[in-house]
Amino acid sequence: MNDPIIIIDGPCLAHRAKHTTGQSLPGTGVVYGFFRQLVKIVEKIGKFSNIAFCWDSKRSFRKKEVATYKEHRHLEPPTKFDINCLNQFSQIRSIIIPKLFTNNFLISGYEADDLIASIVSNNEGHFKIVSQDQDLLQLLDTAQLFNPKTYTETSLESFLTDTDLTACQQWIEVKSLAGCSSDNVIGIPGIGEKTAIKYIKGNCSDAVKEKITKFRHSPEYVINKWLVSLPLTGTPHLKLKPYQKPDLSSFINFCTQYRIRTFSLKQWVTVFDMEEFE
């Protein structure tokens, strides 16, 4: 098998950095934490053929159509720390990554998950998706999900064994029925993922079957399926540019600008096969 294409869920790594190094290094902690995670993750994965970064848009087509989508997030006014972290998110996404890597995607109206799914659907190869987002399990036909917290991988085989499903696309049906608390997708009251899987497998009680069947004929079910399916309808077909080795001088300038002196230059050169442009 050819070396995998790594796809980084940018918001996932950025938020992890916010909650780990963000407060310990005011002003640069998120930047430091993001890139510290990045090099360790890629080193763990090993050889790769390409790498891409995907980001959420502030504008959301899902939110425009379904007002309750993710409405429980950001209920409190942002603190100075939150604002500072958002500023660092922007610097990583819009300034630092583009100077070091070729494939960096943000498209108005779409989420990182949509862009990840588009890359997987429109490029040849095998993919390792670095994320903790369980919605991405529906992409396991041609990808593996690498958890940046535990450094564990979920393959199609392990997923099907753990869930007793027969195809990763059935995860869309599970989430449509059970909902998703993190995105405030409202499922059937009293029906969780395990019960939804039993329904799909034909192993649930008649009462549960009747309840779910009724819901599957409702407008709410149609909305849920639209919300959780990846990529969202209308997502552009993303094609990756060939991998280009990051410029070593650009990396050194980045470390100097953000006063990051603890990164091992040798590690970065080895992991990303960096070299100076002639």
C-alpha cells in the first residue's frame, strides 16, 4: 500500500491546544501546542505521501437552515482568553500553515468535516484523518481515523467489529436516529446509538421499532440526515496539490517570530523531509 495522505482536522488540534498549552503560554500557547501536536502525530504515523489541513468556516449553511444546530455552543460572552485564542487560531490557519504547507482549505459555509470528506471522495489514495470527530467514521471505506489524544487508529474492520454494523455508511443512519449532543442534532428521545444499531440490525423490540419507524417518516428525520451526512450537499470537489517539502528557512522564521525555542529542528527536518529552497 502506498504511503497515506494525512488530513488534519484543524479546529480539533487548535481546540486541544487551547485547553492544554493556551493558558500556560499567553499569546503563543495555542500556536505552540498546535505545532507540537502536529509533529508528534505525523512522526507517529510515519511516512506519508501528502498532507492537508481543513478548517471550519464562521458562516454555516447548516446553521442557516436549522437554527438549533450547535445553538448550545458559545452561550457565554467570550473572555479575553477566548479572544486571544481565536486570534491564534486565525494566525495558524491563515498565516503560518500557508507558509509551510501547500494544501490548506477553508470554504465559506462549510465545516472542516465537509472538506475532509470532499478530499477523501475526490482524490486517489488511502487517508489517515487526524480528528476526534465521530461523524467522520462514515468515511472509513477509504480512510482510517487517528485520534490525536490517544494516538489510536480506527479502521473499517475495527469499527464494524466494535459496532456490529455491516457498513460504515450505516453510521449516518445511527446519528440520524440517535442525534448528536455535541452538534445539538436532536434525535429520538430515549434512543441512543446502541438502540439505533439494534434497530438497523433488526434486533430491537416491537415498541422501539414502531417508535423509530414513525420518526423515519417525519421531517425531523430528513433534516437530521442532511445535517450529519458528509460532505454537505454542494461542497466543492477538492483536489490536492502534490506535497511540497516545507522551506526550512520559513520554519526557522516561524519559530523565531513566535519565540518557540523548544522545537527540535532535526525532528522537524526528518518528519517533514524539509529542505531549503535553492
